[in-house]
Amino acid sequence: MDKSKIKCVAVIQCAVAHERCPGVKCAGAFAHRKHYFAGYGPQVEYYLPFGCGGCPGRRVGRLASLLKRVMKKDQQVEPDEIAVHLASCIVTDNGHYPPCPHRGEIKTILSRKGLQVVEGSVIAESNEARRQAGVYAPRPPIDNVT
């Protein structure tokens, strides 16, 4: 994916995690273009966080369709100018729970809608230390775009 062409970044957060997490670390990583958001430039005008809708990602297909339609019609942003990040709470092993068992299906739904998918949002230092110690599974690499 050529991040210089992206105008909209959406972040899908786990509904269970969203009950506890307001998404501040993901938003901060985006604002400072750190972690999985590194490489996006000032041309990204839209940061859109939303929840998956609960297992098995019930809202993802509907929201992806609406996102594409509204961004194209109202903002003149084409689907290939949208990147959808599966938040780290969905794709990584962490202190609260393992990766989402439905992440593969969610990724497939988004890909079929013609959207570019990135697995990951923020790298939490405490979880990264546990990964290094072998407590948690490794996180997805930063360059894991489809």
C-alpha cells in the first residue's frame, strides 16, 4: 500500500475492548504517525474509529459499505484511498484476551469491499515487553498490508 495516497484511515476496535478502552492510544499513535500509522502524511484528512459490533464482527460489512459510499459521494475519497486498521486489541495477544478469533473473517469482509487492511494500530510497551519475554504471541509486523 502506498501510504502517500491514503486520505482516510479507519480503525476498527473490538467491541469488548471498547467497553474499557476509549481508543486514546490508537488516536495518539495516529496523530503522531507512530507505530502502524507511520508513513501517513498530512493528506490524511479523516481518522474514523468504530467498533466491530460484537462477535463475529457484525457491523463490519455494513459499516465498510457505508464508509465507501459516503466517503466517495460526500468527500470525493475513492475506496483505494481508504486504509482500515484492525486495532491492536483485535489482532494481538494482550493482557485482557487473546487475538480475536474472527479477525480473519473481518479482514476478508473488508478486502472483499475493496478496502486496504492493516493489522495493528498501536504498540503498547507493557505488552511488547511481555511478547519479548515469551508470555504473549508475537505481534503482526508493521508492514502487513493487504
